Amino acid sequence: MTASGEVGRVVGGAGCLPTGRHVAGEAANVAAGAGRLPSEAGRVPDFFVVGHHKCGTTALHQMLRSHPQIYMPAEKSPRFLAADLHPPAQMPPGSRLPRTLAEYLALFAPARPEQRVGEASETYLMSHLAAGAIAALQPSARIVAILREPASFLRSLHLQFVESRLESENDLRRALALEEERRRGERIPPNAYWPAALRYSEHVRYVEQLRRFHAVFPREQVLVLIYDDFRASNETTVREVLRFLGVDHAASIQLQHANPTVRVRSPRLHELVHAVSVGRTPFARYARAPLKLAPRRLRRGALRAARRRFVYAPPLAPDEALMRELRVRFEGEVAALGDYLGRDLLTLWGYDRVD
């Protein structure tokens, strides 16, 4: 929403934006602020849920979408404005992520004129370009971030990355130990379309991430939520977000639960089931042939059932020794974040009990 209260729209009369030279492509030009948007560009988002993963952003996205005064695309995480993390040229084949500014803005075209328009991309907090890109696209944007205790966050994040085949190392301790090699471009899994994600410690540089947004937005336009509060009461938190967005905070909404975390029993088996689902190898094509005789809905159901029964399992109990090591490692970040937000996170997250 613009400062005048009108729904945001970028027109040709918008001022020139700063020039950027370091990253090629249309998404990077927006992120760097190069050029003007055409007068027919249409709606741009009024608000952005910027992350993190495994912090309730999916549930928040679904709840906000159920509000009659809000429009958000059904497909979450367009990620277009994080061009440093997701260059369009490096997107995996078949990706439905927008590759051009026109494709990105088309996501919001169905919104009614009176609705607030938003999107949720968990990678915007980690991106070095997204904050500036959002400010260039919509200076009056409202920003919502959700932060989680670092050790439990990285554990859930690693499980998700293994599930999505971004990470090939099934053991969290070993995955963390690979960080420096991966920073040098080594030991990158073949399916890692987002290699920077595997630099786990960079996900929890919370103060640095928030400062990028506070550098381009006043504090009153940035709402920082703590995951513990969201888990304790989804409804209370989403009502706070609705007030922040300036819509009816008492309206009926559909409460949602966060995405469940699962463990992958074997990355090799997980890869095989995926290969069967897409017919990528001769064996996979042979195994997939009988499935082609069934309706698509049944084929998808059979593959989902196979994953649930043979590939996925409930997460194991946390490795408490590793969790303690991570809390020692990130105690300084938690203390700095608490000071930055004016909240005692050391006590909330149990870091005051770390020896």
C-alpha cells in the first residue's frame, strides 16, 4: 500500500532507479534498480513475506490468502527478486518460477483493485539483492519476516533440503562440515539448483539480513515475528500481521498448520523414485511404463504413496550434542538479534542455559 493509502501500481512516471552492473538478466536489473518500469506494468505487490524457510511462512501464506481483502498467488515463492540466489538462467528444467518481469507481474494481475497484493518468498531474507529490489519496485511495501531459534531451524532446514533433493548428505553434522568446501564450489550435489542454500551458517545471520531491509525501509514498514509466538498461537500472530497490513484483522480466516517435517530414509531411493516419476533413465522409463496405463490422478497418488511408505519417515530425535554445539556457535548471533529487536531471545531460546 502506498503512503497515500492507494493500492500500489508502478507507472511510467516513476523515477529512474539506481544502475547495477554486476548481475545480468531482467531480474537482476530490477534488483539493481536499472531502468524504468513501463506504464502498462500493472500491479506490483504491496507486501512481502520474506522468510525464512521452516518458520511458518507456508501456513502464513495460506491464511493470508483466505482473507477477502488480500490477494496472493496460489503458487508460493516466486523468488524473482532474489536474482543473486536464483538466476533465471540457472533454474531447473520445468521450473514454474517467473523468468521475466512480465511473468512476475502477471502473477498479481487477477487481484481486484481494492485488494492488498502480496507474495511470500523465503529466500528474500538471505538474498543480498532482494531488499533493494523490493524497495525499488514498491518503496511503500510492508515487509514480514519470521525468525526461528538457529539450531532447530538448521535441523529442519536440512531435512527439507534433503526432501527436496537439494542436499545429498543425509547427516546434518556432515552437511555442516561441508560448508567451507561448498563455499569454494566443491562437493555441490548434482541437483543443487541453489548452491548458496548449502552454506547453512549464512541462513542464521539474522541481524545482517534485517539490516539490509532496514537500510531501505523505515522500521514501521518491517514486521519481525518470532516463530515461537507463531507456533504458540497461529491466530494471534496472523491477526497481528493483518493489522500491520491495514486490512480487517477481525475477518474470518482459515487457520493452517505448518508443513510437517519428514526424514528421507535414503537419498538414493528418493532419487530413484523421482527418476521413475519423470522417466529420466531407461530403468525409470521401464518402471514408469505400467503407470502410464492409469489415469494421471492415480499415477500421482501411487507415487505419493510410494514416497510415504518407502522413502519418508518421521524425523529422528535431535542429536542433542550437535544441538548444543550449534547453540554455542550461534550464541553471539542470538544475543545480537535480541539487542537489535529489544527482546530477551537468549532466555526464550534457552541460550542462557548453554554452558
